[in-house]
Amino acid sequence: MSAYDCVTAARANDRPTSIDYITRIFGDSFFELHGDRRFADDKAVVGGIAQLNGKPVTVIGLEKGRNLKERMNRNFGSAHPEGYRKALRLMKQAEKFRRPVICFVDTAGAYCGIGAEERGQGQAIAENLMEMMTLQTPILSIFIGEGGSGGALALAVSDEIWMLENAIYSVISPEGCASILWKDSSKTAEASECLKLTSQDLFKLGVIERIIREPKDVDSKLFDSLKNLIAETLDKKMAIEPDKLVEARYNRFRKY
Amino acid sequence: MNTKDIFNFLKPKNELENQGEFAENHPYIPEELWIKCPVCKNVILSSDLMDNHKVCPKCNYHFRIAARQRIEMTVDEGTFVEMDEHMTSTNIIDFPDYTRKLKNAKINSGENESVITGTAKIGGNTTVIAVMNSQFMMGSMGTVTGEKITRAFEYATKHRLPVIIFTVSGGARMQEGILSLMQMAKTSGAVKLHSDAGLLYITVLTDPTTGGVTASFAMEGDIILSEPHALIGFAGPRVIEQTIRQKLPKDFQSAEFLLEKGFVDAVVERKDMKQTLSRLLELHSETIIEEDGETKEGEEK
């Protein structure tokens, strides 16, 4: 598969979204929490509390929506500042009650618009990066589709980052890169190669810890095996002293 | 000399190539006699401009200035000691044309990277200072930029010093792929540890500050200052216009706009910057516990 094939697959409309993962992994135990307590409830971010093998966890996902109506409602998964602030609020809550955080990342990027700028898109992302770095509870981020730049990173200053085989994670969209580099946004395929945005590339660069294989029939085993893997990993992370965990997280990002 | 030729320096070819969206109509101060203000279009005698902190005497437009000049006009004379001055980027992900662009950036700016870091005194107060340089690939943040800033914070945390950063940046450096994005997390982590140690961090946003720098250390200061009229935002204006398919209002994303929206503490003119920083440092000078257990007030003067 070429890098551009991955980009196409990562963006495919029939790809499971965060809500699919939440439903299939946590079932009825998921209780959704809304709002950033400051401005609004951003529907591009879904968050709440759930149980994993009987233990409480905080789950946050960037949600693109599963059909056109949902996608419009969720702004195609591009969050405003209030979305990142809602995510941070839920993470702080998780820290308070010492439960781990699981983030599902799937976004073309943080929204670029008038309201987003007026309400401090840059400041909201920056605050998440700072606060997540020393959050005294484990954070696991799983890239399930698109990982668009700062808008993805704002949910990915984590102890481990996993990526679905065909997910992508990039500093800029291949279109944006092509239009800056060659003044030609149609050279997306070339730009995709240059950016090293596939799970394989990122694993080699040491940016992610694990690649999750995607079976042909997604429904078959993916969610069950992922659930076990998450539970196993979080059990290990929860056994680590918070100070040590934070130190390891700092060093994880310090090495780049 | 043909009058037309006088303005040729306004658009040096190599610079434009490196700076994309933010390069237009923002000339650096060249050595020539006359310069045209890009805002009010008045032609100003170059020496008048220099005497006025490189601010247009007619309309108060703050010309972009190189990092070295900024340091010179901000810190006490002869107190700047540079850190990590030899660190420089390589083409880590083998990105097309990056090696050549880096070389050009070095020639254009006379610097090794898009940020200069070091220690200095401002009004007698010792501080760590980092100044970004728009002449180096529009101040874009690559791994070395992030590393130098991170080291500056770690040094400041270790020696219990404040940090002042003058930002100017088009954002993360695309040519270093995901590793440039990781600098946002790395620098933010270093800011957090410095902050948790109870130390002061002041950012001064200058024109333009956007993208990954806005979404990391630029917006993480305890106190955020800005130069007048600086463009500050997450997304660049052209990207927003393309997304929403409408023209942006005038002065949208200006320093004054951010002040009104509550994201900047104060807009400070260049001529007042040194004194303002000195005053803020003074207000935060801490009681230092000496190694022998004795305490003394403030920084050494």
C-alpha cells in the first residue's frame, strides 16, 4: 500500500469512527459527559466515563460522524477550542479520580474559522499539551483514522500512542503540503510519501509504540483484541507510581 | 540610479521563497538610504527608522527585525551569552529540497537556526532569553528549534531563572514531518516543568506568530505581551478564508484583537519593551536560597 492509499483509507467514509470503537469496546457502560463548562459542548469531541473489565476509565474521542447528517453535526471531526477544553476537563477529572484516559484520535485537524480563532484555538491546544504532560494518571491514545497536526496532538501527549495500520498522523495535510511546496494541491500522492505519515513510517521514527493490524472484515476480531490489549496495557500503567509515569512521559517526548 | 531600482531590495528573491504566506509586503530593514513603509506607503529615511527602534515614524508600523537586533535593543549591553549557537538542522526525513532551503536560510539570516537562545540581563535582572528569527525559514519550528527552546527552559528551571521568548513563526516546519509536530509537545513539557517550579515565563508575540508555535509555547506564558498590530493566530488568514469561503474582517487576528478577546495581557510598543520587561522581571525577582542556606533578596545586580 502506498502512503497515498493509506491517506485514502484513513479518510474513508465507511471507516469506524470513535463512537464505533466506544460502543464496541465499552458497550452500555459508557456514560457520556458534555460541555467544557466555559462556552459550549463541542460535538466534534465525544467524552465520558466507562468500564473496562469492571474498572472505571475516561474515554475521549474525536468524532467525525457516521453519515452526512452526523458529520455536519460534528463538524466533520474538527474541534473548536471548546472541544479541546472539554477533553482537558475530562482528563483532569480522570486524574482526580485516578482512572486512566483513553483517547481515540480521528480528525483532519483543529477547525480553522473565525469563532475558533476568537476563542483561542492555539491557546486551547497549547494548554492541553502542557497539562497532559504532567497529568498524574495514564493516558493512551489510539489513532483510528486521520491524525491531523496540532488538532490530533492535543489528544496525544500520552504514555503510549497506537495506530491502526491504515491510520495516518501528519504535521500538515498532504494537500496543504503539496500546495505550499509545489503550488499544486493535486500532487497529494507525492506529498504523502514525503511526509512519512503512515503507521509504518511513524513506528520506524519512534513516534508510536504499536501498530494495530486491520483485518479485512473490521467487525471480526478488531474490537475484542483491541479491548484486551487496552485493558492489559492500562493495568500495567496503573501499577506505576504517578511521578514515575509522568517522568517517563516527559522523556518519551524529550527524545524527539 | 533609476528610482525604480531603489525598491528592488523590498523583495529579495531568496527570502520570499522561504516564507510563504507571511512574506508579502513585510520588508526587513536593509542598509539602503530610503525605505517605503508597507502600511502607510510613506518613504522614510532609513536612518530615521533606525533611530525610532525600526518603527515607522508616520504610522507606528513595527518593521520586522532580525533576532540579533532584537537582542541588542532588549538586553543590557554586553550581557548576552549565547547557548547552543552551533546547533543546526539536518534533513532528517530526507524531504525534497530541504537541504537547499536550509542552506539558503543560513545565508539569508546569517544564523544556524530559527531561534537564538541564551542568558542576559534586562535592567539588571538575569533571565534566559530566546528570540526567534523570521529570516530563517519564517521562524518555522524544526527539531533544533524545539531542542534549543527546551534546553533553554531546562537551564532556566535548573538555575531558577525566568524565561522570555520573542516569538515569530509561520508554525511547525513541514520539512521535518511529524518530528516538527513533536516539538510542540516537547517544548510544552519543558514549559510545564519550569512553571511547576514556580518560575516566570513571559512571551512577547511579534509579527507573525502562527500555527504550531501559537499552539504551544507562545500561548503558555504567565504573561503574554505583543507588539502592536502583530498577526497572531492558530491558522493563517489565507487558510481560514479558504475554509470559510469569505473575507476576514480587517484587523482580525491582530494583537489588538487578541487583547480584546482576552488572549494577550498587554500590547507594548517596541520603544517601551525593554523597560516593561525589566519591570515585570523586577516584580517577580525571587528570594533565592543560597547553597549555604542563607537567603538573599532578588537577583544579583
